[in-house]
Amino acid sequence: MTADHEPVPVSCIINGRAHRLEAAAGETLLDSLRNRFSLTGTKEGCLEGECGACTVLIDDQPVDSCLVLSAGLDDRHVRTIEGLADRDELSPLQRTFIEHSAVQCGFCTPGILMTLTALLEQNPSPTGDEVRTSLAGNICRCTGYGQIVDAVAAVAEGLS
């Protein structure tokens, strides 16, 4: 093994907990989350950054975890779908998704929830157009997005 392929030591915070890992060459954040930390809520979709199923927050910004190398996570904060709930209490956005039937098959839902969590943290009262724009990188084949936009509006009303 050459020096270019040596594992890279990484210290990061995932869902509020400190973690250390030796990131292998080419290991993505998606791989690390699912295979090293058993955080399987982050879904593997296209592996090309097109579908948004693997969206997580890094330093409060939504990113496609399939495109991020774990070696670059040193001193970064990662939040996954498992980090939204407070123990057994769903986040307001998660609860409202259920109440508004914004979940169909559920495969895309974790990525959408992470994208919208970032949006609501940056803009607590987004317009419908702002919600749709923020979701440009998240593909849902089931809902048509109407219920999702309604759910975000309901959460925004509750936060105002």
C-alpha cells in the first residue's frame, strides 16, 4: 500500500457525539454512516449526487453524503435523520410530515427532511416557492411535493 492509500485519521461529531475513524481511501460519508456507525436512515440512491436520498447536514448545510469523502470530515459536525428526534420525541417537521401525509414509500424522506431542516433553521418562514427551490436536489417519485410544502408551511406557522 502506498502513502496515497493510507487510512486517514478523522475526528468528527455525528449527531452530537464525538467519533474517531480511520477513513479508507475513497470512503464516502454515506459508506461510513451506514457501515461503520449503523446509521442506516441515510439512504443510498443514485451514488451520483442527483437524487438527494443520502442528504445529511455538515456544519448545518445539506450535502449529498455519497459525494463527500470521510477523510475530509475532520473537526466537522454531521447530522443525520437519526439526529433530528430528541430521544423518542420526533422533531416538529417529522411530526408534521406524518400529519400531512407527506410520506409515501419513505425512501426519499430522510434526505428531504434533512434538506428542509436546514431551510427552516436558516429561514423559519419560507414561502412555498422557497421550499420547492430548496428541494431541487431531492427527488420524490410518490408524493408530488404538495403535501411536503403544506407540512413545511404548518411547521413555519408553529414556529412563528
